[in-house]
Amino acid sequence: MTKRTPVSTYRLQVSPDFDLTAAADVVEYVRDLGADWLYLSPVLQAEPGSAHGYDVVDHTRVDAERGGDDAFRALTEAAHAAGLGVLVDIVPNHVGVATPESNPWWWSLLEHGQGSPVAWAFDVDWHAGGGRVRVPVLADDLLDAVTLDTSDAARPVLRVGETAYPTAPGTVEPGDDVSTVHDRQHYEFIHWKRADHDLNYRRFFAVNTLAAIRVEEPEVFAASHAVVGAWFRDGLVDGLRIDHPDGLYDPAGYLEDLRALTGGAYTLVEKILEPGEELPASWPVDGTTGYDALGTMDRLFVDPRGEESLWATVEAEPADWQALTHDTRRGIADGILGSEVERLARLLENETAHDDDPATVDHDRLVDALAEVIACFDVYRTYLPEGSHHLIDALEGAAESRPDLGDVIDRIAPSLIDPSNAAAVRLQQTSGMVMAKGVEDTAFYRSAKLSSLSEVGGDPSIFAVSVDEFHAAQRECLASWPHTMTTLTTHDTKRSEDTRARIAVLAELGDEWTETFSRLNTLAPLEDGVFANLLWQAIVGARPASRERLHAYAEKASREAGDSTTWTEPDEAFEGRMHALVDAAFDDPTVVAVLDDLDERISAAGWSNGLGLKLVQLTAPGVPDVYQGTELWDRSLVDPDNRRAVDYAERRRILAELDGPEDDGPEVLPSVDLEGAAKLLVTSRALRLRRDRPELFTRHLAVEATGIAADHVVAFDRGGAVTVATRLPIGLERVGGWGDTCIHPAPVDRVDVLTGRMVPASRGILLSDLLTTYPVALLVPAADAAAAGHADAAADAAGASRASRPDASAPGTGDATETDAQAEIEILEGHA
């Protein structure tokens, strides 16, 4: 099997409302846009009505509500016929168990317990449950809410509401009551609040309805990946995205098994890398899903000079990110993931009971020490022995922060650092859960200095990235992981790329934002100042989001933060004031006027940031992904807001206008405005050029800028294609515009593929001339432009108005054959 590698991808969220047949209908649009592969969310049979597909209940078939196996085959065949590869998201760590009847494995486990033929599939601590699986579904009325349904005498069930649970054979007799039948089962219904500390099956994070499976067992791997293997044998799928590898017992071993199954197909892992952390080089993968790139690229468009001013917006803003995240991680370890820490403690206690040391460790102190070690992790997971230094740092940090636990930490350290020890593996599986819940789902909502920095894979303590740091990151990417994905928006991002691009402008306003926030918080007060700042930034960034969307965001964000209200104990009075704040953004004329004034101030800069961010991502090293719909402006917030339906008819219409009736470009270039056609122009031209002219994207060289506004541009040469993007546009305005600022690529006649404008060979290109239409440009040598469908532009005078489309019939192999023009550039650059 020849390995196929994407040039770019386009992510589709397949759901019952946008099924595989609907996805097939947009294949031609995705091809015309310029993307190289389709990237699909999970498609295996999920819980009934699942909008996301990460709750797989049956690995033997494609989800019926998403169209089923036939629709999946039709989609992949349509994609391949259009020249597109197919990348599919799969979920190896867990399965959905909300409705046991939908999941044959879970039903069997509940019915037969340890005697089930699939008992090995689940990660259950049977001893801790007295031989029963604890199922946290009861409310305060406990078993009074459970009924015994014997309407089918051959299959009596217990019901909690409408949900059926099996009864073991021979455990229901005439006249039995619910309590009697329940006591005979291989499972025990418990109050949902007990899940935090008493659960005895591993979950996905703290989601009770997602039970982890032991994919490290060969039988489980084979059974859960049979259809995946068939996809590759049948040539339906070209690559995989692996969800949450940190939850697996042995990520490296799993990935080796996967490579054998797929023949070494293109594979990405959803791995969150902390600053300075590297993806294990031993993993047989092509890279990550791109959150590391997102963090770097976002910060390229953040003004570092705004950090000090933004600190002052709210006095209560946490000053120490590391201290905040330590405390939030510790809160998760003590709280909703306490059952995982308890299970880890039981493992260590069992080990102690069998060694030669008669001393025992007090259970509560052991749990305390483990929670502290986990809270001191600076990465999601260590990969022993490769990542042992991260674990040593955590052990030392815990001993320093809690010297009273030093003796316990010393005692457990040898076990935790031994790769062959079950407790060491369990610790690794647990730390990622705690990090995700403590940082992504808690701390990110408790910090609002600049909320766009609180993004998956990001570290808000790193405020901005310089142009030099950006270039260094791109060179490293090209050298180490050239085919890793880069992304700006996903189904998991807290805010979409354009929402973050608008919020980033606040760093350039500094004191202006502090004053604006103070006025807004006076007009619609909320006593939790940090959260009020976060919420107002969301309102500003997502504007003009609907009232309903903002109310939903406010509720989720406030409860995730857990400072003033929570999911389990909502503070109705606080939430009432919070929702009144959202309503004020629509109903209070004074508040609306303040927001309108701010919108007028930041809109153009937000659009500039959005276009710059998009072009940089699409042309930088790696495999760029376009999340569904983000080729136009998309001001989404956290899920499910970022999974809203996409209007593909509108996008087809705009793309057709941009291509023109003769496929030679628009009669008039689109304005940079609310419609977003300019963003679709940038997206399509960059994707097409990259797909059709790969030889122009073989390296990464920084292009020097000189002049009064040199700090306000980032430019790089990818091997013929030169990207130019404006950064910090408010600051650019303050210095009076570009003035004498030039960039200095090799002096070759070039064409901007966005505008069709000719750029004559020169030792310097004036940005005041180049960026008159858009705040971005994508330059190619004139000879290459002609070959890519720009013959009229190359022959025309500077300022031509047609933005032509690269020729889809141009060579598109990945061998990067050097052209004469490319050779000329190499020679010129050697003397520049």
C-alpha cells in the first residue's frame, strides 16, 4: 500500500442533521475550494441522537443515523473520484454507555458481570465494588425511582426512567420487588454524586456515560478496529485521527498495532503539548491535530505591549498561572476525579501489602500525596521511560509544596517511575484527565486577562510570540514533523479563530479596554469581576452572536469556572444577574452604544487579524486544516456553538462569484467586510496554490522587513510562494501606516495571487503599494503564476483587478520538482 499524505484537509462534523449523504453533496465544493482531503468526525455507531459521535456504542458498523455503511462508502468513493483523500476520526479509549440497550458490550457486562464474554473489554475494579459495577444514575429518591419491567417475561429489565438495564438470568421471580432484584444483579445503582469517589470503572474524564475500554488487550483491539481495518483493505479511507491517546494504557503500543492494521497510513494524534514539550519521537505517527501550531500562530497577532495594561482590568485577575492551575488540578483530583485517585491508591496499597516492608501508609495520606503529585504535573502525561523527567519534576514539586507528605512521596516514587508497574501506568492515564479538567475546563474560565489565550493547548502565561520566535517554530516543524496538522478552529476550541482574532485586538487597546470594561460592568454589574471580563470579551469577540447563543455560553462558562456557580449546585441569584448582563447587551441602549463604539474601533483590525492568521496557517509548514465553514467569518464560542449548521449554498455562491464565469477571477475584488468573501478568497487561493503547486512550498525562510513599521508585518518564503501578513493593525495605524516599510524577498517579478497584481522585481517591495487592497498578500514568481492560471495577470500592469484561480490541471505531485523560476530564486537568494 502506498502511503498517501494530505496537502490540506477540510473538517466536516457528521451528525444526524448533517449525515454522510449531505457530506457527499459538498465533496465538489471542498475540491473547488482547494482542500486536498476530507476530514470526518467519528462515524461509527454512536448513542442515539449523538451530535458529535464520540460516544461509540457499536464498533461493527457505521452509524445508522449518519447514513450507515452504504452512505459512508458512497461518500468515500465520491471523495476519491474528486481527487480527495479521506481522514476519519476514531475513538479508541472509550464507548458510550448512557443507553445500555444500544451498546451490546455494556449490556453483556451488566447482565453477566465478570462472567460476560466481553468483561475483559472494560477497565473495572471488581474488588472495589464487591464484584459489582457501580452505575451512578440515582437521584435523591434512590431505588424508589427504579421500576421492574416484566412485560417481556423472557427479558425482564430494571428501568431508571425510560432507560433499561438487564437482569441476570434467573434473578427475577414472581412477586420480587425492585430492591430484591437489584441486589441480585452484577451492577449496583448508586447516587450520581458518589461517582466522584466511589466509581469503580474508568471513564472518559469525568463523564459517567463514557466507559473506558482496554484496547491494549489484543482481543479488544481486534474487535473494536475490525471495521477500521476493513476501510483500509477496501481502499475507502486514507488516514486516521486518533482521539485522546493519553487515556490509553500504552499509547505507543496502540499506535504500533494501528500501523500494522492500516499498513502505515497517515495518522495524527489528538495530543496536547505543553510549552517546550515534544511529541514522542518513537511514536509511528505523522504529528498532532495542531493545537500547538494554533497557540503559536494566535500569539503572533497579539501585541506584547498590552499585557501590563490588561493585568489592570480586574484587580482579582489571577497573577500566577502556574499557581492557579495547580489549585484547579488539585480541585479536580480531590473532586470529580477522586475515584481515579482512590483507585490508584488501592493499587499502591496492594503492592505494599505484598512486599517485605511491613510498614503501611495511611490511606488518606496516600490519596493526599497522589493528588498532590498529579496536581504538580506540568504536562498531560509522561511517557515512561522517555518522559520520566516530567514525572520527577512532579514528584519533587509535590514534596516541596507539601513537605508533610514527603515520606509518603518518597515511598511511592519508585513504583510511580517504574514503567512496568501498574500504578505508574494508572498514574499516567489519570494525570491527563486531571490536566484536561483542571486546566481546559476550569482554569481557562477563571482567567480573563486576554481570553483568546485560554485555548486548548495554550498557556495564557505566554502572552505573545515574536516574529523571530514564530519563524523558529516553523523551521522546527518543517524539520521534525513536516506533515503534522495545523489548525485554527476545531470542535473543541473554546472560541473560533475569528472570535479570537477580534479579542486579540484588545491587547492593542490596553487601557481603552480597561476603561470600556469598567463602564460596561457599571451599567450591567456582576460581582465576579474576572468572569464578567471573560463574558464581556466573549460578547465583543462573537458579536453579533444571538442572545440565545450568548446565554448558553454564559451558563456553560460560569459553571465550568466554578467560582460563583457550579453544575451541581447552581447559584440562581448569581446566574440571574449574569443573564441580565447578557440581556443588557441587546436591550440597554447605553450598553449597546458602548458595544457599537467598540465594534467600530476593532472591526477592521479584527478582520485584518483574521485574514492574516488564516493566510499564515494555510501557507506555513504542516498540513493546514479548515474547520467546516471557517472559510467565511465564523465567530463561534465553545461547543456546541461551534457545531452549528454551515450554509454551503451561500459558500458555493460566493466562491462562484470569486472564480468568475470564465474561471478567471471576479470582475471586482471583494471588500473586507461582514460578508466574509475576502476570507473565502484568501482561503481558496492559498489552498489551491498549495495543492496544485507543491514545489513552491518546500522550505521556510524568514523574509526581512525594514522601515518604520517593520514590526507590523510577518513574511516568509516557502520555496517560491511568499506570504505577507499584517500584524498589530491598531499599532500600524498609530505610526501612520506603512510609510517606507519594505520586505526583501529575492528580486524576481512576482504576482499576488489574491489580487492578480504584478509586483516587479526589486530589492525591496513597498508594503504601502503591495497591501493597498488587503492586509495580506500571497506572492508567486510571475512565471509560476502564468503556469497556475495567471497568464493575464503576469502580463498586465500593476494594480490589475482580477484574482485568478490556479489551474487545477497543473502538476500536483508531492515530489516538488524544481522549476526554472525556482532555480532562479535559489541563485538570487544566494547573492541577496
